Amino acid sequence: MSGASNLTIGLPFQALRLALSRFAAKNGLVMSSHVAMSLMLALFPFMLFTVGLAGTLSQDYVTEELIELMFGAWPEEVADPIVAELRAVLQGAGSGVITVGGLLAVYFASNGVDAVRVAMTRAYHDVDTRPFWRARLLCIALVIGGGAAILAIAAVEVVLPIYTRLVSEKTAVNASEWLSVERIRWTFTVAIPVIMVIGAHLILPPVRHRLAQVLPGVALTLFLWAAGGWAFSVYISSFATYSTTYAGLAGAMAALIYLYLSAAMLILGAEYNGALMDLRDKRSGAGTV
């Protein structure tokens, strides 16, 4: 009993060591750079399209809410330069943002999702037999669904103050105290990265894994993101000299490096899940012999 218990306790550490070994053997850092560059090329057009569309539909009423929602989980030192450029482009943007430019933004954003799909497939040791058009349609559908979800969340943040005021006027309950915009926004800011990571593990690989199988890697990635985001913000604010090295490109370079580290943590989480599955299969097979 104690031997089996020791094996169970030691399994996560063995899986982490195996995951790190596989990550290095499969050039995980190189794949992370590919994912980061693809996401960087996809991120700005997608956000420009989503925020521009929302601003057009709402007469710019929800623009700030959307920007805060999209970049709320990013370190301020990384997000601020991108947000400044996003606002500058939106001020001079015309209808092209939501017409031909919008179609191109969706396609470029699907490239970023497809890069994550390839990385997750490699990490899980799966073989993707889906044709190109089917995988690309999946990525485009996820981009459109993600944009629609962000717009819906922004709409909730706009409607919520009106609803809480009406409830407070008609009842004795002060709804604004427990259902405030700040609290809801913080909840969404935390929930969006969690949903994105879980979706990357459950939807993108060609083999459908159970939720219980992917949760360890999801937890590892989210923990590394939180710790890494804090450490990176401290590094940017205290030690980095991007402004002197890259001049006007300092903000873009900081964002690219941040995405690079985030991609590495996401791939490592998938490698961790794959290692856990393999070790458990090996032990269960040895136990039945």
C-alpha cells in the first residue's frame, strides 16, 4: 500500500521531468518562437477588428471596456505600448476595419490559432489526419467564436450598471455592492485565460482528451503564466533596456518576448499532460502483467 502510494506521489514529479526532457528533445523553444510570432502577427489585426466593430456598433461606447478586457491579464509594461498603438489606429480607422480588413484580420488570427494547434498536437504525440481545410475552418470558427464571446462580455459590462440600478430602485437590495462592474470585469479577466487554455487542450488536438486528463497541464500553465507575468513585469520595469536597444520597437519586442514565454509555458503544460498519460498507461500495463 505504501509502495503504491509513493508511486502515486512521485508520478507528478516524474511526469514533469519527462515533460521537460521531451520539450527540449522536440525543440520546444523553437516551436514556441513560431507560435509567438504567429500570435503576434494575428493579435493586433484581430483586436483592431473586434474593437473597431464593437465601437461602430455602439458608437464607441464599449471601446475602453473591450481594451481593458483583452489586456487586463497582461503586465502593464507589456500591454501599455500595444494599447496606445491600438487607440491611435482606431482613431483614424474607417469602415475598412470591419469590411475587407476584417476578413483579413480573421484569417491572420486563424494563423495564430493554427500554430497553437500544431504545437498542441506535437506535445500530445497525436497524429493529425484532418485535411487542411477542415483544420483551418476549425481555427476560423474559434476566432469568430472568441470575438463574439468578447463582444458579449463587453455588452454585459455595459448593461450591468443599468440592471443593478433598476434592481436597487425597485427592491431594498443594493445590487451594485455585490454585482459591480469592477467585480464582473475582474472575474472575466481571470476566466478568459482559463477558458482559452482549457479550450486549447480540449479542442485543438485531433484526439479528444478528457477534461480530467488535461487539467494538470492547464493548472501548470496557469501557474507559470501568473508567476512568469509577475517576474517579467518586474524585469521590464527594473532591469530591461528595450527602449535603448530597440528604440521605437521596444513595445513590440516586449510583447513578442512575453508571447514567446507564454507559448513555451502552454506547450510545456501539454507535454506534462502527455507525460502523465504515458506514465499512467505504462504503470497500468505493468500492473496487469
